[in-house]
Amino acid sequence: MRKGGYALRAGTALGLLLSLNVASGFAQDTGADDVIVLDPIVISSYEEEVLQSLGVSVISSEEISERAVANDISEIVRKMPGVNLTGASSSGQRGNQRQIDIRGMGPENVLILIDGKPVLSRTAIKMGRGGERDTRGDSNWVPAEMIERIEVIRGPAAARYGSGAAGGVVNIITKQPEDETFNINLRYNQPESNLEGGDARVNFLWAKPLNENVTLRLTGNYNKSEADDPDINDDTQDCDASTSAEDCASPAGVEGVVNKDLTAALDWRPNADNKFVFELGYSRQGNIYTADSQLSRETDTTLSLVGEETNTVKRANASISHEGRYAWGDIDSYIQYEHTDNRRLSEGTAGGVEGTINTTTEYDESKLDVLSAKSEADIETKFFGKDMALTVGTEFRYEKLDMSEISFSSVALDIGDTSADSSENDLTPDQSTLGLYAEGNILATDRLTISPAIRLDVADTFGTNLSGGLNATYEFDSGWSVKGGVGRAFKAPNLYQLSEGYVYTTRGNGCPYPYKGDGPCYVLGNSDLDAETSWNKEIGFAYAGAEGINATLTYFHNDYKDKIQSGTTQVGTYTVGSSTYRVYQWENIPDSETSGLEGSFQAPLGDRLNMSVNATYMLTSKQTLHIDGGTTSGGVAYDAITVEAPLSLVPDYTINASFEWQATDRLTVIPALTHYGEVDVTDYSAHTGEATGDTETVDPYTLVDLSLKYELNDTVTLTGGVTNLFDTSIKRSGNGSQTYNEPGRAFYVGLSATF
């Protein structure tokens, strides 16, 4: 049953386009001979002020070109304060499918944008009961060479971006040259170990003005990342003659992927005040299978498919954007259609075979359609006599998921006084959300800037949500300032969680406490879920010295409410003959929390040497699960319990450091290191409450890289280097927190030429 007596539909289109006229001024009679010269008042827009917040990092195209970025830009984003890579849940399943995790809130709470427009393709992929997805995320749709900059926004500053930004935002800004240019890039990476997969990439960008008002841009990319050897983790298993072959099977290494990307854009400037961009894009990602499965279950079928393509994700997008720069203010708008086709060999959906390929001929397919639109205006005005940059806007999002081609269990349910057959439930759920927001950047005094924001979202699923926040900056002097903020963010339920036709079955081991082994148990989608919410808070100090020294120290705390996960409260029964089985739903759990410290320091160490260091220390990362007691079918009674588990498997602390040495006018040398603290084990399962019995932790380790960049001439640049210089080995065992492979020593070379 949907909340609210209305339905928002895609016909809303672009929403409320704003037409605003603001006039203000004053006159003062100073006498004919008096001339008063006032210093100009410069007030930043709300967005510009947000990008100067403590919880924001900007990675330039130059920094990207100087680092060893392979196929996925998550590899450079992970080196920002507050950022790590982790799987989609704290279970560690699909451990090598690591994605961007900001402040320990998990990848599902990181909103990925390309040129300010949301990218939601990963949500087409089925979510397992523990919250896992077999996905690489949405951070590798744009090759690194095509990126102008990456904005990484954390904490309260991210709350303005709507659903999905409770952890943070990664906004990938692409290069958009308007002069005629042709740029081609080549890159090759070769691991030292023959058990690890290398990669090769080639891409181009071509821009050509067609006349004085129109520019055509084309980009293309091909990348092939080879898969690890299926036996790469064999030495992590401690087996003897009494161990079954299934229990002794080693978890898979990193699977490979082939990326094919093509975009075309037309920039039209009808006059000096307006710019329109028409864009079409198509991408295809096909995997190279390593025998991976959700529960590391090895079968004859999975072994026979090693090296084959077992799944593809195709993304197509079309958008129209408009920028208007007028005397009264600015307008930025877009409308975008995004289609994702997720096709993969059919997998088991129940218990121990969940996520294991069970056929070499039949495919499951899900299709996601998203229509999103946004329009906002920036206006310079007054607020009680104070200068203010005001932003007002509206945002619309419509999502529809077709999962009718995925096999699920059919369950005849008895819930309360009603009965229903899950096979009759809709397998094409949809969701519409309309947001209205206003944000201000107010110069309260010469030293104090206040930035309030408020946002109202209305959905035909979860109802209404009020969010927003308050950021402030106080400058003690020209160097020191204190900055802080509080913001309320939210995330809408995803379409798998909302669909009552999405059924998970466990034979017993996946049943929640106290019913482990007392199955089967069933978990269904739930159309009455509330939106997840979080109160994100941060406060800290910043120093920007004239001598080029910059430093920050920030404390952050996120109170995470109504997190959605598979439930532990029985909502009904399923009766077969004389047997009655338990039925659960996805549900909101009340309490989760993360907190920590972030620091950064940059300074020149001479005319040709710069140092940059940042660190993150996690103080808290937990979700609290309250489970009622009960009595098993065998008559054993259990008390109610409260357990805690981490929100995601991230290190206790992370330190990133690099030194940029301009050895000559053309040669840049960058040694860099990242040190990771211990990754603790999960004592209890977050979705069953049962003790895991895990003992293996990832001990602290350090990765050292060496990068070189040589400008051969004004048009050709060579890059090269070594990653993981000292060959630190981290192997996936599948137990505890040791759930991923860290690639060993590798050598890379690259070439970029512009004509």
C-alpha cells in the first residue's frame, strides 16, 4: 500500500521552471563634489560556499593524470579524507566488489553524479538479503582521462543533494572543450604476479566547432581488465582430510571487466546569456568471470564458466541541459533519461545457493528506467539588510524497475486476517519523488557567513520528508577559521525493497535469531517502508596561510535512523500441508551511528616540492538491532536480545600521504603511501542477530606507489610508475573482515597526446 493519496508521474517532466526578477538599489546624495569609492562586495553562491566546506575535496584533472588510476576512479577517490572502499554491506559477501564508502555509511549512501546528474544504474542489480549487490558501482562509467575534476562532498554539505546522499556525494565533472581539439590516451598495467589480472585502456575526445554558436563533442573508451586466476586465494584456506570440498573451496579473486563507452554532445550558445547541451551516451560493461558467488560456493557450473562473460550491464542516457546567466541571477536546469539493462546467468535465490550461478543457458534480466529533472536559480538579494546569495529550485525523479524476468519463489501468505499469493504481486515497481528546496548564503558580518537550507520531498511511496541544514563559517583572521554544520539527509527505499513480489527464501541458517536452523523462512519486499534519514554533523578548524600552508581538522557524527534491511520481526506465516513457516519483510531499524575525525595538511617544502597528508580515524561505526525472543518449533524458548554490528567494513584509521617533486620543468615525480589500520570482524550478523564466529581481521598494512609524469612536448605526455611498490599481499579468505584482495606490485605506462 502506497503512502499518500496521490501519484507523481513522469509527465511532471522538468517541474517548476523559475522565472524571477529581482531589483534592488539605493541612492544617496553626497554632494556634487563628493566621490565615494566602495570596495566591491563579493558573495559566493550557496553551492560555491558548500564547496569550501570542511567536508569537501576537489580532485583536479592534473592530479588524476599524475596518479595511477586504472579503470575505476574509485581508486583515486579512496585517497580523500573520510573515504574508503568496501562492499555494499558489513557481511563481506561480494567482498571484491568494493565501492566508494564515505564516513563509514556504506556505498548505498553515496550518490554518484556525472555533471551534476544522478547515475543510478547499480540499483538495477538485485539486492541480497544482507544488502549486497553483485555490482562494481557507478564510479567507472567515465574514463579518468575524460574528467575535468571530481568533487567529493561529505557530511552536512551533501544533504542538499536529495535522496541517496546521506553518506556523501561524488560529482564527476567531464571535460567540455569548446575549441577544436583531439585528445587520445593509452594506458597499460602489468602486475608482477601472473595470478593477477592486468588491464589496458584506450580512449579519445574530439571537439569541433560547427559554427560560432555550435560545438560537437565525441568521446569513446575501451578498457579491458583481466580477471584474477581462480586459484589466487587457495593458500588462505586451512583444510585437512576431514574438511569437505565445499567448505575448503577458496573464495574467488577480482573478476575482470570490459568497458565500452561512447558519448556525443552538442553545445549550442544562441547568445552570450544562454547555453544548451544535448547529450547521448551508451556504455556496456561485461564481466570476465572468476567463479565468484555470494557465499563463495564452488560448483561444477561455476568452475566451467571461469573466463567467460556471465553478466552485462548496459547503460544508455539522453539529456538536455541549460545554463542561463542573466543580470538578475543564474539558472541551471536539466532533464535526463537513463536506461539500464542488467542481464546475467540465472542464479539461485534461496539459502546456501543464493547468488550462485545455476545454469549456463538461462538468463535473469532486470531493466531500470529513470527520468530525472532539476531546475534551480541563483539570485543575489538582501536578507534583513544583509547580502545574500539565494538558491531556489525543484528536482523530480521517477524510477521504474522491471524484474519480471528474474525467478523468485512464489509464496502463499497468511498475514493477519488476509491471504495473498506473492506471485500475484507487481514485479514492475515504480517510485516518483518531487523535491522543492531553498538555500541561502548570508554575509551576517564581515567575519561570519551563515548558509541555511530547507528541502521538502514528496513521494508516492514513503510520503513526505523534510530535510536541509545549517552551515556556518567564522573567520578569526585572514588565516584561521572555524566551520561547522548540521544537515538532515535521506534515502528513499530502493525498488527491490519496495516490491512485495521480491522474495528471499532460506532453508534455516538464514533465519533470524532465535530460529537459526528452524526454517524455511521467507523475506518479502515491503511497500510501506519509510525513507532512511540521518542527522549529519561536523565542526572543525581550517587554516590557509599566505605561505601556501593549508590545514583542517574536523569532527563528524552521523545519527542514522530507519535504515532498511531484511527484517527480524515475523509478519505472517506460510502454510504447506501441516507445516507452517515464518514470513518476514524488509523493515526500518531505528538506530545506527558513525563518528570520527578527519584531518588534512598541505605545504610547500621548497620551490619544487609539495607535501600533502590526510587522515581519517573512525570513532564509531555501528548499527543496533533489537530482536524479540520466541519459541522454536521444537519448543525451545529464547529471550529478546540487542546486538551491534558495524555499518560497513572500513579500517579503524586511514593515512594518505604524497610528495609532488617537480624534478625538472617537464618531469614530475610523486611518491605516495596509504596506511590502513585494522579492519575489525563482525561479531554478529546485522540481518539475523546470530553470532558469526568470525575471528580473522585485516591487520594494519601500507601501500606505497611511485608515479612519474614527463611532458615530452606541449602536446605529448608520458606517465608511468609502480603501484604497491613493496608488494604488500592482502588475500581474501572469506572469513571475518578479510573479504577482499588488494592487488600486489604492478607496473604501468601511459601516453596522452593532444592535437
